[in-house]
Amino acid sequence: MTVVMFVFMIIFLVIGYYMMHRLDKYLAGHSFVSDDKDTEPNTSIASDIILIYGDNEIADMTKKYCVMKHYPYETITDVSEFQPNYSESTLLVLSNKDSNNLMVGSIASKIYNLSTIIVLCNLSDHLKIYKEYNFYKILFRDNDFPYLYESIKELVDHVHNKKIQSDIF
């Protein structure tokens, strides 16, 4: 009886190894697209992507604006999601917490060398800290919401048009 169980176990392991080997070969030969509902399908290169960090109303409206204008964007929820080919991307840091905005903006600037970083300063008392970094633009939550949203739209349009013009020449 133990010999039969031993043979059965060996056969089971060999079949399992064979099936896993076939699955690995299949997965290696295919690329899969993320099913993230927040991102628009990206047809351009990663350097043209607008990266959006934040989970609030202003970030959601900015994402909808990017969809409406057909600007490729990705939602960033963690600093570890940055990739080396994002160095020419635009990062919008729109969280409701200044500590998160400063952390994400400074890491993107210092470690990942993103040059165009637009951050939201929620408390004017923290402005001194924001100014220590070389951010492209600092927005203030103190401004009324429509004005803040219009400012973001103008900045997104400006940065996107500037990148398109630099790609042409």
C-alpha cells in the first residue's frame, strides 16, 4: 500500500510540475493589461503621461478632465509605483494631507527626477516647507474650489501642449 501511495505521489508531482511549466511558458509569452477603471487606455509613451496622486474630489475631477481632453494619465497611489521612464512625466500631487503631498513630491523630485511636479498645499502654514523644494507649481487649498480646479486645468493644458510642441521640434 505504501509503494502505491509513493508511486501515486511521484506521478502527481510530475504532472503538477509539467502543468506549472506550461503555465509559466504561457504567461511569459503574453502581456496583460491592467483592469484599473481610473486609467484611460494609454497609447502614448510613458513620458507623456500625467501622473495623478490623491483620492479626493479635486483629483477625481482632474481625472475626468484628462479623459475629456484625451490626455493620457495614470493614478498613482504609492510612491513605489513610479517607473524610470516617468522622468519626463507631469505629476499632480493633490492629496488632502500636506505630509503625503510633501513626501510624494519630494521623492518624485529627488529620487525619480521628475521635473514637472504640481503640488497642493492644504495649509498656508506649511508653505515654507513646500518652498524648500523646486516644485513646478504650488497650488493653495485656501483658494475657492472652482478657482483651484480652473488653475489645475490651465496647468494640465499648458504642460501637455508644451510636451507636444517639444516632441514636434
